[in-house]
Amino acid sequence: MFAVEIYAAVRRFVFVEGKSRREAARVFGLSRDAISKMCRYSAPWRRAWHRISAAIADKWQR
């Protein structure tokens, strides 16, 4: 996963400076697929952690 700073730099390079995604991939040393995903989503994907097992255990203990 990439840091938020890299996301911001790539998005600024592509959208503000008007450079191509292929050039961004070359400059930042990332794949074109990674650059495309960074341009598609405004923030990196983060896993949402849920308390699934604890909630089930609490239900049966009552």
C-alpha cells in the first residue's frame, strides 16, 4: 500500500500539472495500473476492522 503523500503527489502530477499517467508511472517508478487506481480513488483503500467474533460471543453469554 502506498502512503497518502504519494497519492497526493501522483494526483497533483496528473491532474494539476497535466502530465500523462504513463509519464507519472515512469517518474514515480510505479506501474501504470497503480497510477490509474491512484487517479480513480481520492484516498488509499483501508480495511475496516469489525468486532464480529466478540459480538457473537457477547450475544451467547447473556
